[in-house]
Amino acid sequence: MDFLNYSEIMELDLKKLEEKIIKLISLCSNLREENLRLRSELTQAKDNMTQASNRLEVLFESLPEGAEPMNVKS
């Protein structure tokens, strides 16, 4: 096998590998950003649920003694 030809083939393989690594790094970066965004959204959703739960608790506590919540049909 000719050394120059082997070197060119190796260079092409390395270039392909480099392109794949660049794509992988980009994908990891995008996934990291998406993960951070989703964590933030989850935290906000949990906060909203906690606030809603607290409001419901206050409403239930303000009901007169013996009063039952209304059944709401969907």
C-alpha cells in the first residue's frame, strides 16, 4: 500500500471523525440547554401547584363548620 494514499485515507477518516465529534458536542450542548429549560419549567410548575394547594387549603379552612365541598361535574 502506498504511504501517501494511506495517509490521504487516514486524513479523510480523521476528518469524518472530527465532524462526528463536532456534531456530538453540539448535540450535548443543545441537550444540556434543553435540560436546564425543562428543570426551570418543572420548578415553576411545582411552585404553581404549591401556591394553588395553599389557596385551596385557605378556602377549605374558611368554609363554615359542617359544610361540604360541592361536587363539580366535568
